[in-house]
Amino acid sequence: MRRKLLLPYVLLVVLVLTACSGPGGFKADFEYQIEPFEFTNQHSEKVSLDDLQGQVWLAQFIFTKCTSVCPPMMMNMVELEARLADASVEEYKLVSFSVDPVEDTPQVLQEYLDIFDVKDQSKWEMLTGYTQEYISQFATKSFKTLVIDDPNSDQVTHDTKFFLVNQQGQLVKMYSGNVDVPYEQIVKDMKALIKEGA
């Protein structure tokens, strides 16, 4: 009699735990919708939010004249690309928004990308083609982060996070992109998110 009563309870617990784990094992921290955009990449091609729909992408804010955090962020993103390749993760994009769009022309962004030991440049979208004011408000609205131009120098203050965006164009997680980068967690999250959308 006791076994008969216990079996439905065990099945209920298993059902609840399975539901909590979610499909693919991915759990978003939030779901902030990225506002529509159409910018220009390092090949002088137009890239829009619609172009990225259906793909998982990891974003960052950088600029080529940056003398502090941007080179380490780029190297960390390159390291992440290598780890994604080692984990056989393929369907994704790495998107860099320039916070110095006047200086960072498509040619300058391509030359900057060439400095780094990138495995597959087709994964990378180095974006520009907007005003300084626009990228500041875009960063705040879509990525909940600040981009502040310094009128007294050629430097721009910006966040050092990596931003994970899902197939629906929603920001779902943020990670440190400068120091103590959680590579394993990012790879795990991207792999799970891609599997979830497959």
C-alpha cells in the first residue's frame, strides 16, 4: 500500500524537476528586447537586427583607439571563439559595436580585427555607421549600459561586459568581458541556447 502511495509522489517530483530545468538547460537572467537597427560592418555591408534573427550572438562595445580595456576584451573574445570551436559550437555571431563611429570606419575596423588571431572572421561583425549620440542611446535602451564620450580626449567610457543575445533578438545574460571572463559558462550557455532554438 505504501509503495502505491509513494509512486505518484515520486513521479510528481520528477515532473517538477524536469519542468524547472527548462528545455536545453538554458535559463535567461532577463529578456530585454534589442531595438531594431541597421549598421555597417567591416566589409561595408549592411547588418540589421533582422539579419541576426534566428542566431545566438555575443556582443561587446569597443573602439580601435582605446588605450585600456578594448585590446584585452578583443583578446578574450578571440579566446572565446577558440573555445567555442573546440566545443564544436558553430551557429553564432560575435558582434562588436564601435563607440567611436567617426574614427572607426569599416576599413579601420577590418584592420583592427586583422591584428588579432581570429580563427574565423566570418563569425565577426564589427559595426559602425551611426552617430556618437545614437550609439550612446542605443547602448542604454537595448543593453542597459552606458557609453559616454569624453570631450577632452579621444577616449570613450563604456562597459566591459559581453552581452548574450538569443535568436529572438533579446538580451538574456551579461558576463565580464575584461577580467575573470567565465569562458566555460559562456560556452555552456551559448551551446544550450543554440540547442534550445534548433
